[in-house]
Amino acid sequence: MGHIFDSVVVALQAIWANKLRSFMTVLGNIVAVTSIVTVVTLIQGLDAMVADVIVSEVGADTFSVQRMPLVLSEDDQERNRNNPLITLDEADRVRTFSRHIESVVAEASRSATVSYRTGEFDNVSIRGVTSDYLDLSNVAIERGRMMSRVEMNRSQRVAFIGWALADEIFGDINPLDKTIKIAGVGFRVVAVSEAQGSLFGNSQDNFAVIPLGAYRRLFGARQNLQLTVKPTSTDDMQAAMDDTTVALRVARRLDPSEPDNFGLFTSEMLLELYRQITAGIFAVLVGIVALSLVVGGIVIMNIMLMVVSERTREIGLRKALGARRKDIMSQVLTESITLSTFGGLVGITLGFLVANLISTLTPLPAQLEPWSVVLGIGITAGVGLFFGAYPASRAAALDPIEALRRE
């Protein structure tokens, strides 16, 4: 252990003695590792953000029923484009069909203009929901109280609005019990959500939730619905999905030979789809920037060959004094690995700083994972070992007498 430590100290002294050459030697490694860590950090942040959004939208313990199943080709699109709309009657059938189902929320949504006095806010997401929304909603309330089941069942004109919407049209005015106009129709504000932030620069607080009956009076009864189904427990998820499929097939009078004309989605299914879509793209990105590591390794090999040539007399003297072949190889390899790893450490630091700078200036999130740091150090150490092996073997093979004669 002491021998390895001494070799590392000697290697660091050599790096410090030739600072400019050492920097130029590992510049390729620094650029490569900076790129890799930047890409991986942004990918990890994006993955975490997408996972949070999918789980918050679908729910870890719920699944959704939509008009269209997973469409991956034009044939799928053509086959499903005439699928019937999901209806309230079907939501009731699903709710009453299975003992494994606790709640079913029917929801419709679209954009509309919301106004208060002379102020207007365009492109607000208006969501009409049934009363089971009270069992499933995970949006925290900052002020006020959630719409009651009675208000929702009676389709009263009450609204639960997002933080950004409240801030935009009310400013410093207390929004509770004020009447806003959604598509020109008055609704009384009963609650304001806590701020949820933005996703890719789009606010998640620009919404208004109203009873589905009031929504249908505003925008028409023929609305395509999305169902969010909550099983009695997470262990009953598959049974609840199977029962939902049966209930909808019976309601739609589908023959056993006919495929489902609707889609069921869990958060895990959507996450897996996201991973499949992005895995290839991310692998190509990492692969492209990793190519520069090979270039950096070749540079290190050339420099180490030059170092061996410059230190021929030193190597010959060490061998004449009893240094073994493996001692010479160990010293050269240690210098190569230390040099490469030094470049990796600088690259990791720069990569993290660049990723955070991008995260600050753009909507892309950054999340540095410990494994990416270990990977960066491991890869650069491996590059140093691989590309330092040939110079080390050349140094170890030097004849001490010939080496001492060389000027």
C-alpha cells in the first residue's frame, strides 16, 4: 500500500513539474468527462422530473382509462381513430362492477379564458371532474377549502384554482369567494392551490377545477372523458384493471374476438414507455461524447511514450540499482492512471457546474447521481490503465546498459 502511495506522490510531482504539458495531455479527458457528466446529470434530472410528473398526474396507486390505447404506428392510429368516447355511464359501470375498485373519477379538460373584472388570463386549463376527485386529488391547498361532494354532485358553479392563475388575475386581492368568469360564466372561487412550479417552462399552476356537470353546461355534454381508477389497495391493481376491461367490453358489447377499443395506463407503464423512447437517444448522446475519451487516451499514450524516452537514463539507473521490471511498469502505469484520473476529476467538477448553469438558464433540470461520479473516475482510470500499458511495457523492456549510455 505504501509503495502505491509513493508512486502516486511521484506521479503528482511529475504532473506539477510539467503543469502545462500535463494540462494539455488530459485536455481531451477533461472535455470528454465534462460532456459525459453534463449529459448524464441533465438526463438524470429529466428522468426524475418526468417520473414525478407522471406519478403526480396518474398516481402511483391508480390507473387511467382513455379513449385511445398506446399508439405506436400509423396502423394503430387508423385502427383506433373511430373508438367511441368514454362516457359517464361507463364510469358508473366500472365503479359498480368490481369489489376491487374504490373510486372512479371522470374528467374532461380544455383551455379557456378566465377573467376577473377587467383582467383576463388566456389558455387556462379548465378541468371538469366528478366528486370522486375528492378521494384522489393530491394537490395541496394554500387557501380556502376543497369543493364539497354536494357542490360537485349538484354541478354548482364553484372553482378550485391554481396559484399562478390566482396571482395573475387577483394580485394582492384575496381570491376566496370572489367570482371569476370562465368562458364568460361566473364561478365562485373556494380554494387556491399551493405553487407547484413549472415543467419545461410551462406553469403547472395555471388551472381551474370545476364540477363536471358545470363543465358540460359550459362546453357541451358530448365530451370525451378520461377515467382515473383507484383500486381498494395496490395489491388489487391488476384485478381492478382486469375488471375494468371486462366492464367496458360488456358495456360496449364487444365480441371475444374483437380487440379493446380503449386504453388502460398505469404510471409504471408510462414510465417504461418513456424509458424505451429515450434510452436509445441518451445512449447515442453518451456514446458520441465518450468517443473523445478514446482520443484523450491516445494523447496520453503518446505523451507517456515521450516521457519514457525523456527519462530513459533515469529508468536505466533505477534498473541498474535493482528495480524490477514490474516496478518500472507500475511507476509508468501509476503516472498514466493518475494523469488520466486527474483529468476525470476536473471534468466531473466542470460537468456538474455546466449542468447547473444550463439548469439555471433553461427549464432543463439537473441531478448529479453519485454513481455518475464513480463512473467518471472509473472510466478515466481505465483509460489511463489501457493507454498507459504500452508505454509502461516499453519502459520495462529497456536494457539498463543501453539506457545509461543514451544521452
